[in-house]
Amino acid sequence: MRETPLSNCEREFLLLAIAHKKRIDGRQVYDYRRLKISFGVDRGCCHVEMGHTRVMAQISCEVTPPKQARPTDGVIFLNLEMSPMASPSFEPGRLSEYGVELNRILERCIKESRCVDTESLCIMAGEKVWTIRVDIHVLNHEGNIVDCASIAAIAALSHFRRPDVTVSGEDITIHAPEDREPVPLSVHHLPVCVTFAFFDQGKYLLVDPTEKEEKVMDGKMVIGMNKHREICTLQMTGNMLLLKDQVLRCSNIAVVKVAEITEIIQRALEQDSKARSSGKKFGFAESLQKDKVTINEMDEMVVDVKDAVDQAREIIQNGEKNAVSEVADKVNMKVTLKGPGTGQIGEGGPSTWDVDEEDEEEMHPAAAGRLTGQQLRGTAPVEPVVLSGDSEEEDTVTLLSEHLHTGKLSVTKLATEGINLSSAIKLKSKKNKSLKSGHTPKKKRTERTS
């Protein structure tokens, strides 16, 4: 399966952030991700977490004939496994070009640097030697596999114990761990790889790149070094040219990082040794905190926000100054009377909204001249409602405007005008009683009295 490429927006965002010396995970340009080293129950099993990149190394040994060129030296074999479990872009069964490159870097860093004394692995010169096999499995790929794998491999070699051997003439006896205490390997130094990513033809530099940063980088340089400032390996890849000052600068940074990582490895080895000697529980299961509700909570990361705080304070101060000036301008504004009961503060001006003329007339009918003076005073005449003679409803009483101006109603006057108000009130009361009792009143035609 092909690797998922980054979009143009993501690529531009990453490059712009790197140009401003910012990283998407909040780290500084020379900071490593959180490093955690844990050991299994069996000797020689090491699990390393660097951020979300996870690698496991397992050491095994067996007795084999030596090589003809070196009859008194043992053999160290290193194998790197990159399964699709770590990343969908990895193919099962065989290594890609990227995997072969990583395997070769690790061999030069660990095997060819002579960090392990191979002569101490000899059992019988020219006949029997120990073959140490280092199997490195990438569990999750989130960038910088080389550094994580080198830490796991050298920590596993330091943690491993081989069985003790007794040679009597031509007889070789391999003692079980129950009979004799296993023997540790003779490790002279701890070589660790430090990866540098370059951007914009070497103008910008990052340590411990993530997977997304690896996709946008122009090239990288891997330096294998121990705490004694000895360079074990150095490899550069990518289409770029670096000056010697840049290489020296990277080597000086690698010295500091290697010293920090070596201290973490030694501390993890001491803690595991104390747990085994004191009879406490040890292994991967004990390294997990199972007695907390927040076991899956993400660990806090220290982020330097000093520049952001200073910038925020400057923005706030500038905003307060602008607010004060705006208030002062508003205080100095003159109030202009546009008419009785109206006023205007500020410049104002005609409305800039795009409104049709018809809509404007509907919103402001008075301006269009559609309202009379009587309507503007709120005393608009009430038009009488004329009922047809074919209506089956009861006769209704229509009160005209002249009835309202008197302030009281005269029954005699209404009767002289042909309106029987008492009969209308009785019919209305009967209709309300029938509605309350649940019966629908029958429709009845009433005649006006002369």
C-alpha cells in the first residue's frame, strides 16, 4: 500500500511553522519527544517509546561455528522487521529501500562500532562461538525510527544475559540459569543515533523529526555517537549540500543529546536491576499504572509560551490605547439636532443598504404620502361592515364612529335606528349557554323590527 501523501495546505503549514521555529507538537527545534524505556520479564527484551513511535528489541543467542576470517570472534546478527502493523506503507515479508537503509545504519552503529566485545563470545577457538541475534520490531511508525531502534537495540544488549559455559577438554557444558547465574555481555560503550532533518536547503534544522516533518524535509543526517564524543557512524541522505560548519554544529548538538539519552538508558537498567534483586514485580505489565482512572490520560508536555505571552500583552496594551482614543473621540463628538425629538451623534449619512423603492415605500408609507393626517394622529375612521341578506348568521350590531364619540350608548336611539339591541343580547346569551352545555344551537334567521 502506498504511503498517504500530505496535502498542499498541510505541507505549506508545516514549512511555514518551521520557518518561524515552531513545531506542531509544541517542541523546540532541538527537543526530543518523551522517551520511555521498559524491560520485559525475560532478559534482553526492551520496549522503547519515543512519542508515538514504538520499537521492541529482543536478544537471543546460540552456539555456532565461527567465521573463517575471525575464528576467535563471536558473531552479532542484526535484523529489522517493519510490518504493516507499524504503518500501512510497509510491505510484509520483505524490506523496502527505506527498511534496508535503516538496517544498514543500525549495523554500522552497533555492529561495526565494536560496542560489544566479540572476543568474549568465543567458547572454543575455531570451533564454537556465541552468535548474538538482535531482532528489532517496529510496532508503530510516527517518525524517526532510527533513533528509537538504536536505543532499543543497545538497551536490550546491555540488559541481556547469556548462559554460563564450562569447557573441559573438548567437552562444552552450557549451564541452565537455575544452576549458574547467566553472564552479561561485555558492552564497551553505548552508541546512539541522533537524526537531524533539514529544510529549505539546510537553512532550517530540526532534531527528532516526526512522520509529517519527514515528508516535507529536503534531507536528513544521522550521527551515531557515544557519550565519549566518538562518532560511530554518519550518513546523509537527500538532495542538499551542507557546509562543514553545519556538520560541526550538528555534531555538537548530538553530544548533548547522546549524553541525555545514555543517562536515561542507565537509569532504566538500574531500576530494573533493583526490582529483580529485591524481589519486586518487574516487566512490561508492571510498568503500566493500572490503579488509576486516568491511566490513558496523555502526559503533560512543557511548552514554552513566553513569546506568545509577550505578544498577547502587547496586543492588549495596544487595544487598550485604541479603546481610550475611541472613547475620547466619542466624547468630543457633537450632537446634531435633525428635528424635533431626534438627534444625531457622529457623522452619520445616508443609508448604504441596497433597498428597492417598493420595499422602501412599504417600510416608510408616511414618507411615500400614503397616510392621511387623520391616520398619522391615530384616529383613522372605521369603515362599516355590510352583511348580505342571504347570510344565515344572526344579526349583528355595527357601532359606527359617531357612537364611539359620545362616550355612552343609548338603547332608545339604537331602537329608533332599527337596531334591536336587547334581542341581540338575548340571542348571544342563549348561544353561549348552548355552547357550554355541549349542544350546538340551531341556526335561526331573525328579522329586524320596524
